[in-house]
Amino acid sequence: MSDLLHISASPRGEASESLSIARTFLDTYRTAHPEDTVDTFDLWDGTLPEFGPAAAEAKMAVFAGQTPEGAAARAWDAARRTFERYAEADRYLFSVPMWNAGVPYILKQFIDVVSQPGMVFGFDPERGYSGLLRGKKVAVIYTSAVYGDGRDLAFGADFQRTFFDDWLRWTGIDDITEIHFRPNLATATADEGRRAAHALAVDVAKNF
């Protein structure tokens, strides 16, 4: 029995291509793995804590071997609760639309909240960083309206996958499967690409 957590970075609801593919994935996964638990964390639901001055103070205090106090302690507790919800799962599905060549800011906020010493990474002054989330499995749905692999730079660049894949591997996760639907707007072949992305989501979910 496994726990799958779907983390959604799209605010577009029924209009979202990434969420549509995610629904196909999750419907198939539930059928193929009826004994598993499935949860969704909508990053736009208002529960994601901010990562501002107090949280930054807490992070640096922990880095220095100190204990956060006051507002910093409260910010640290909020970050830890978010991390614990994330770390409880052993399988993840991320739906990640491209925003301005990168990821939505709400996903970057999530990353900043959970990327803490002793949570997703360890650090040694001589050996550097080490990821602490080993043994996890991830599927990522990448979508974009205009950017597409092999297109001219006039159609954009990809800092979406490069950034997010690097973060996952930095945290210790290297079992990563990607599902792409891009471009999904500025192209004459959107329907073909959409069908292919949904078909791949079905295939991946069956054996995930």
C-alpha cells in the first residue's frame, strides 16, 4: 500500500490542461491501485504558509545550530507542518504549467517553504548538500501554451523543467517520469498532442 500526493500548481480549475491530464492520471491510478490512498494539495487553497522575514530568520537560526524563537519559531512550525504533509507520501504527481518560461510562483513558494535543513536536505561543510527524500517516486505533468521542444527561441525557453527537475534531484528524488503537453495553444496539432499526453498519463499511472 502506498500514499500518492497530487500537488497542483495550476489555478485554472476546469480550464487547466495540466489538471485535466492529472485527472486522467488519478482516475487510472485509483482503478489500478485501489488499495492506495490518494490526496491532493491545491497550492492555491490558502493553506500554504508564506516564506518571509520570520521564516528566513528561522532557517538561518537552524543552519547555525540555534533554536528559532517567537515569530521565527511560529514560521518554522508552519514550514514543518507543510513539509510533514509532503513527506508522508511516497509517490507524487505534480501538475506544473509553464509561467513566463518557468514555474508558477506558488510552486516556488512551496519549494521555499519545504526546502529546509533537516527536512529535504542535509548539509556538510566539506561534502556539501545531500538530499533526504530518497526512495520516493515522482510523475510530473509539464504543460505550456507556446513553448515547445525544438521550436525557435521566439516561442520561448524552458526554465520550467530544468528548474523543477534540478530541485527534485537535489532533494534526493531521482525516480522521475515526465508527461509533456506543449505547446497546447499556439499550434495546429494541439488535439494530437492532447490525446498523446492523456494516453501517456494512463500508461504511466497503471504502473506507477
